[in-house]
Amino acid sequence: MKLSTAVGIIIILTFFLLPILTNFAVIPEDMKPQNIGEFLGGVFQYWIIVISKIFKF
């Protein structure tokens, strides 16, 4: 495995794992569009809050 692949996997895991651990995103129980939307909404809400805190918007 190349270094860039390992770094990419770590970035993707961090992108999804941090919101799950902070309870912003709940892991969907099934693959219904509403549950997937709530999960992705929680992930993006978490990152919007993080970015706004960093740049103090």
C-alpha cells in the first residue's frame, strides 16, 4: 500500500468518524434515503460548525 493511499483512507475515516463519535451523525440502521440523508446531514453539520469555529464566522 502506498503512503498516499494510507493517508487518503485516514482522511476519509476521520471525515466520517469524528461526527459519529461526537453524536452529530447517527449510523443509519438501514439504507432508506431518509436515514442516509440524516447521517450525511449530521456529518456536514459537524464540519460546518468546525470550520466556522476555526475561521470565527
